Amino acid sequence: MNYDFNCSGDDETNPGAIPDLLRPEVLDAFDRETFERDGYWVWEGVVTDAGCKQWKANLKKLQHMNDGILMDTDWAAIDFKRRGLAPPPPEQTTHQYLASCCGGSEQMPPFLRSEVRKYMYRHGLQGPGPALVARGFDSIGVMPEYFPAGYNNFVLDVITTHPQMMELFRKVLGDRYLLDHCLMLNRGPGTKGRRWHGHPYLDGRHEVQDALSDGSAVTPEFLQRQCVRTLCYPDGAVTGDGGEFAVIPGAHLYRVPYKWDTVRPDEDEDMRSGWMKGKTHPITGEPLEIVHLSLPPGSMVSFVHHMPHYVGRRKPGSETRWGLLMAFRTPDPEAVPAKWANGVPSHWADRLESEGRLSAAARRVFEADNPIA
């Protein structure tokens, strides 16, 4: 199947669009004051039944595509050195090893996680010569896990055009926002999850990482420079299956991304005896507390990118938990002028633009902080 990336948002030409994707009453219940105070908001059951069905089906399809590229590509044949990249270690390209990396997200071989991943966004791992192998669909030179919107109209519509989703993002970010990144987060049975950590806004130039933080960075104000992550779980994410999502309400007001570029070994007790010790909510004055969320099917959660958060281990024998991460941020007026945002494969966006398939709505989401015409 070849995917037609129309980018128009027109239901007749974009088969991924569903008019009634979200429940309006759940959207309307959003409270801005609570979101700014606590740093997160749960959109409980916001996705309609039809929306959940489509969301899950497309995530399954994308995972199959990602696994196919991973297994069918002859990684040893790709000329990484010509591209200024280190070739992958032979032990990471065996059939057995690659098979162990399939079936879920954040399981990629190490050689695909850093410089090669950056290269994919900037240039695309494409020909001439051996490149990514896609059977039955077109490769855009990026792994589907890293940019699912490039392979799937439903996801593309969700992050660029769908009126209800655009309303949701406006509620948490304001009128002007751009894509920071969009990733699949499908977690299979037994996956390890992620220990407590946070992320910097943009490239971290406005924030300083501090593993302990004495509280000097605290502010009661919801600052203008924000990145907000929104996770969608069509089947839910309940605590009984493991892999639950956890946050610390009010921790975002300390504005110190916790261990964003270091090892992340911290469990709940490590946080309570370490980073959280003695800290209070800057607005309520109450001691900071960890909250583990149990989300029913069709739920989303939006949370501030730099606040500490946690994903638990999935229990063996549990079903795959399908998930999509959509991270958007407010523009940085001090950013270097560029054409496209960092989280958008620039070569892909250039191609869509040159072929007249990039709508004004998509451009608004994909363009850089200070866009170059």
C-alpha cells in the first residue's frame, strides 16, 4: 500500500480524517488554572469509540511498518561512512538481534538512536545505493517510530489539521505552537518503561539541569517558553497492567529538567528521598507528592515537558499498550531563523512543499520558530 500524504485536511482526499474524533464535553471541561497550577491535565475518555478504533489500527499498522523496515533493510550494505556516520556494530545487525528490537517502541538498536536518527531528520537515509527497505509502501528515509506522520494520514491529520485536536493544543499552548516531535510509544509486555526524568525546552539553552535542585529556579508563574507533551492511549493505561504514567503536580514550576541527559535510575523512593525532599508546591504550599495515573480507554494526558515524569514497567503477559506522543511547544523568539522545526524531517517537508501537497495548516505546525520563507 502506498500512502498518499495529502496534507489538506479534506476528508475526501485524506482517508485518515474522522470528524467526531473527540468528545466535545471532555474538551470543554478543560480548566486552564488547574493545568497551570499542577502542570498536567487528564482528558479522560476524550477519544470517541470510532476514534479509538482508528487510532489503535493505525498504530498497529505503523508498528508493523517499523518492524518491517528494521528486519528487511540490509544495514551492513548501507554506506554510513559516506554520510559521515559510524557503521553499526555487526552484532547489532544480526537477524536475531533485530528481531528482539521489534514489537514496540524505544527498542531500536543503539546505532539508530543518536547520530543516525539525527541524520534521518536532516537528510533522510535514502539512496543512491542501499538504504531503508520498505515493502508495499514508500520510505521517507526515517523510521516510522520516529515520525509516524510521514507514513500515515490519520496521524498527520491529528497533529496538523483536525479541528478538535487543534482546539486541544490551543487550550494548553495558546494560539501559536509548533511541532517539537511526534513519536510512537507502543509498549509491549515486559518492557522496562522509563524512570523519573524530565526534558529541556528546545535545546536546553534556557534551562540548567540539576539532579538535586535547591529550589532556586522555582517560580509561581507558568512561563511563556513551554513544551507540552500529549500522550494518547486508545486502550487506556491502567495501573493494573503496569506501565502506568506518573507525575509530580507542581514540580514543573521548579523549571529544572530532571536528569534529561544522564542515566535515569530513579524510582519513587529515590525521588522522595532525593529531588523531592523538602520541596513544596510553589502555589499551594503543600509538600510535593507523586501521582500515578490510571487512564481508561480513549484517554489523553497533557503535561509540561520539563516536569519530572515516570513510566512503569509493563507486566509480563500483558497486552501491548498502544500510544502516540505529540509534543508541541511555544516558539522561541531567540531561536536561529530556520525553515522547519527540529522535529520535522526537513527533506520530507521540502518535498511535500515542492509538490504542492503541504497545506497552510500543516505549514503552520511544521515551520520553525523564526521561519525562513
